[in-house]
Amino acid sequence: MGLKSSFMVAKRSLFRRKTKNLSAILAVTLGVTLLVGIQITTDTLENTFLTSLLQNEGEVDFTITNSTAAGYLASTDQPKISELVPNAVGIMPELTMKVPVMLGSQFDKSVEFAGIQTDFPEEFGSFYDWKTGEKMSISDYLTSNTTVLLSSHRAKNLGLTEDVQLPVTLTTEFTNLTITVSVNPETGDLVFIPTYTTERVELTVTGIFHSNRPGIGSQYRGLLTSLEYLQEWASLQQPTRQTDLIGSYLVALKTDHFSSE
């Protein structure tokens, strides 16, 4: 409703009551216009908020995690999830952990380090290069357990720009758990003694992806590597060195959440 229409509605209403006070007409006009403005603003904010939520989750509709004390799922759980969600167009395993990161003089004590399959289902969207905007094939960048991709969000926090010369090296740390087994001479029982050490590792950033562009890249705000590589690092904290560690399964129920309907 435009300002002119609002004025006419207010004028007719007041003239029926034989009220011809111009200030009253203007007050009602302003009120009607304000109500319309509030409605438009609210709708816009709602749309922006929903878009922001979807963008931060990439092309992911929901995640499935293990709520038990074990904390991890396994690769054998994927067929079960497929049965539970038969209408899913894509299911992808993911592992995440928090690590400290130092790049030059910049330090962040808690950065999310995520691992996904480099051949993840295309239904989840794509990663895009921060500088060129071109689609990235992440398998070309993640060639060893010390190569990583960095999100543009974290790159900015670490003082990097789009024009940074790659690759760059950053330093992180992983906890290494070892178990020493001995025998109690009095009871004959086995005694397990855990020892925790810190492994300092240098990681090579081979690419920076755009974390504010719709697609799976907007799901991540820190470091990214291949699932199998992150499982290797996470297994250092496992007494049995188990590598079949999956933190969650990402599920997509549709493709291209950002297309117009």
C-alpha cells in the first residue's frame, strides 16, 4: 500500500465521522503507512534470517550424531541411516575436532578442523575459490595428511587476504595418548597407565575456499581436510588407534536450497 492510498483510506474514514482535522488525517495516514512498513521489514528480516541459517549449513538439512558416551559413529552406520531416511538425496560422513592454530604471529586457540570425503555427493553443493570464485575439486588440494584447505572466514581472522601467495604453512598440535601396561606384583592384575603427549605438526594450506557462498563450503569456518587424514590424527587419542571414527552424518533432502521456487 503506497502513501497516497494510505492517505485516501484515512481521509474517507475520517470524513464519514465528519472529522476534517488535517492533523488527524495525517496521523492516521502515518499509522497505516508505518504498519505496512513494519510488515515489510519483518518479512525481509525473516527471509534474511532463514537464508543465513541455510547458508551456514550449506546444502545440509540435518545431521545425525551419536549421543552415547562413545561419541563416535562408524562407517557401518551409513546403511542404517539410508534405511531410516530413504528420501535422502545425499548422505555424507564427517569428523570434526578443535585444534589450536598459529600462523605467523596470529594465534587462535580453538579452530574447527573438519574432515569429509573428497568425493562427497554432488547433492551437497560445491566449494568455491575465495579469490577467483571458481569451483574447487578438493581432492586436488588435499593430497596428504598435512595438506589442508582454509575457510575465508578463518583466513580473515588470521590476517590473510584474497591475494595471499599460497601455499602457506601453519602450526597446530594434536594430543597423543599412549597406554603403558604393567602387572601388579601383589594381585597379578593388569595396570593401565595413560600418558598424554603433544604432537606439534606443520600443516600446508594449499587453498582457501569461500565460506560465505551458498554450497557445502558455507558449512565450514575453519580447516578442512580429507576424512581419512583427520581420522589418522584423531586416532592418536584412541588407545587402540582406531581410525573408523565418524562424528556425524550430514543428510541432504534436496539439492540447491537457494534456487527460486
